[in-house]
Amino acid sequence: MAAVPDRGQETYQPGSREDFDRLYRSAYPRVYRTLAAILGDSAEAEDCAQDAFVKAFQAWSRWRPDAPAEAWIHRIAVNRAISYRRSTKLRSVGELLRRLGRPRGSADPAQVATQPDLLTALRSIPPKLAAAIVLHHYHGYNNREIAAALGVSERTIGTRLNQAAARLRVVLEESGNAGFSLELRSALSTEQDASSYVEP
Amino acid sequence: MWNRKHPIAPGFDWRLKIALDRITPPSVMPRYAMARPAFKPWRLAPIALAGAATVLLALTAVAATGSANPVVWSERATSTIQSVGHAPDPSPSPAAGTEGSPSTAHSVPAPAPKRASPPKAAPKPAPPTDHPHESPRPSPGDDNSGPGSHGPSPRPSPPPDDH
């Protein structure tokens, strides 16, 4: 089967061990960050990312080059993250029932202080919506590419992006603008060009 | 990249990029490198089928030959193939040589009716001999005693008269 160029102009041969190793080195950091945004926990993100690559490796010889390899990996990883969140939710419901009547423990203040509010906001929305947001706004996929990657229609992706945007807007407004301002100033001093800054 | 009219929030894209770029994935051995390949039982089906066919063939050969020695099987198979493929020789004509011919002094028995089953081993035609008492090896068609039996040699003809 002929090799197909990937998004980053990488070509991969289905079934080739060397090409899969190269795909891992190229895609693992990006897949890990996607899952970290969806799950909000580094250990969970690593676990799901490794599981995704194991599944992909087992199906590598059957990979059809009609979609980029990294998008294919993202699909496996996102499905894995969705399953993980579902099982975590079921466990938390069980835990909640078990602890019914007892006050819920407060969140770790250190974790709250260090965890960016943006990632917290992403974790608060359903994983399918968070995945669409990350693939679009972080990885730069357009709706058609995201639809091909996740195996859904382009219209579904558009709907998910709109729903995610609406939910995130509410969450970010509720979290207030203070954290946003601090991040904005620090980001401008290190990343942004002064000419592109517009006063809010 | 910074846009006040962003559908989510101003600066959302680069905020997200900064937040996620800060996340460094752990450098660990990939799990797939240590995972064993998935077991696919249907790939063993042809091998299992071939093995079963071989065992069945061996059991059949043992039952047919009564021996577990493959050499015996091959010899038996060869002989069977040869006997099936070897056409039986026609029996010699009986009418011409019965009256007074010295070459036919030895009796030529009457032709027996044709038999349905082919002989296992067609006997070679007996060469003419000088010993009238010696009877030729009988062909299966000569014997009236029944199929599959090597009957007794035909009765020798009485010696010719000298006068």
C-alpha cells in the first residue's frame, strides 16, 4: 500500500514498524496534550495516550491512508478518553451514593491555584465537545478534517463547536476576568507582539 | 490570532496554546513496544486443518496396512497403484492348438467364461515346454472353481498314441 503524506508532510507505510515508531515520536506529544485538555489530569492523559497507541499499533497493518495518521490516532485517543470519563463518572456516582449524607471534601487548594482556569473549564464540558475545541483551536484542524478524524459528519462537528463555545463562554465568564488578565499580561510579555495587542 | 469577536473569548486560541504547550509529556518507554501482538486464532485454522488431515491420513494408512511404518504405507500404495493401472493380458486362444500339434501337446484347457473382476496379478504366458507333464501356470480364466482361487492345475492330457 502506498504511503500517504500526513498533515506535517510525513509519509507513513501501513504495517511498517519503523514508520509507526516515527509516528509515535511525532504525534505522542500532541495527542498527550489533547487528552490532558479533555481529562484535566496528567496521569490519566498518559494512561489513555499509551492505550491509544497500543490499539493503534495492533491495527497499524489495517490502517487505510484515506485520513492522516495523526488524525487516526487522535480518533482512537479521543474515544479512549470518552470511555475513561464515562467510567470515571460511573465510579463517582457510586462514590456519591456511598457517601450520601456526608459533606463532600473540598478541592485541593494547591491544585486549584496551579491549574489554569482554561483547562478547568475544558474539563467541565463533555469530552466530545472538549475534543472538538482542542482539535480546532489548538491543533488547527478545520471542520472537515475533524469530521474525518472522528468519523462523524461535518455538520455534527459544527454543532459540537457551537455548543462547546457557548458552554465555555459561560464557564469563563463565571470564573471571572482576574485570572484572564494576569494570563494576558504574562502572555503578552513573552509571546505576543506589541503591535497586535488590542485593548479589551 | 487575537480577536475581540472570538466566539468563545478574546484571546482564547493563544491562551489555549500557552496552557497546553506548558504541558510536557513524560518521556517513558512506549507501551506498545512491550505489548504482545494480539492473538488471532483464525490464522491458525489452515495449520490446524492440515494437521488434522495428516493425522486422519496416517490413521487410515495404519488401519489399511496394519503397520505404523510409513515405508510399508508407501510400498502398499505403490503396489496398489500398479495393480489398478496394469491392464490384464488376454488369455491365449484355445481352438488352434488342440489337435495333434506337438507344440500343443500339453493340454490347453477349454476357455473359461469371462470373469468380471480383473485379476490381481496377470500371470505371464507359459512358455512352451518339452515336458508334457508339466502343466503351465493356470490363468484365472481357466479355472472353474470360482473367483479369487488359484485352482489346481488342469488335468494333464493323456500322452499321445505312439501308433
